[in-house]
Amino acid sequence: MEKNTAITLFESLSSGVRLDVFRLLVRQGLVGMVAGEIAATLAVPPTNLSFHLKALTQAGMLTVEQEGRFQRYRANLPLMLDLIAYLTAECCSGKPEQCLDMRLLSPCADVAPPPSSPSSI
């Protein structure tokens, strides 16, 4: 991942509403949610939500699929994992295997994917 791509992704998450939307959709996994469900769950007016969904989709953080007259949104989990890998690529001077003990301190250590091998970072 290039630095400018990471900056764009962070900018897309820099709103409280957009961060809430993304985290909600991460919890939904591959199922995702339609816009109306997102609006109801987060108590965000639909017109306000559409602005935020558009920003997240344009940045690539969300994917959208037409389902009849509804649009289903999903978090782009591979991109999220790429962003995490970008942030941690230089962990322990570029030797992430040395940081494995620190992963145990994370509240999601039991569910987090294993670290990438140095050759894939």
C-alpha cells in the first residue's frame, strides 16, 4: 500500500459517523447491511447517511451491491487488513515476528488473523 492510499483511507474514516458505519459493517462481516438498516441502527438521518456512505465507498472502504431497490453495503475487509499491515510493516524494525508477544496484548488477539510473513508485507 502506498502512503497516499493510506492517507485517503484515514481521511475517509475521520468522521465520527463514518467510523461508526465502518465499525458496524465490520461486525456484520460478509452479510453487510442495507442503507436503511444502517440508518436505523445508528440513528442517523438517511440523507446524512448517504453522504457518508458515498465517501466511504469512493475511498474503497465499503463495497456496495444493488439488491432490487436496496443497496447492500459491506466493509472492504481485505483493504482494512492491508491498511493494518501497512501500519505494522515496520514493527520491530521491519521484523514483525519479534512483535508477536505484543499481539497478545490486543483485545482481539484470539480473533485477529496471523501476522503476514515478512515477504508478503
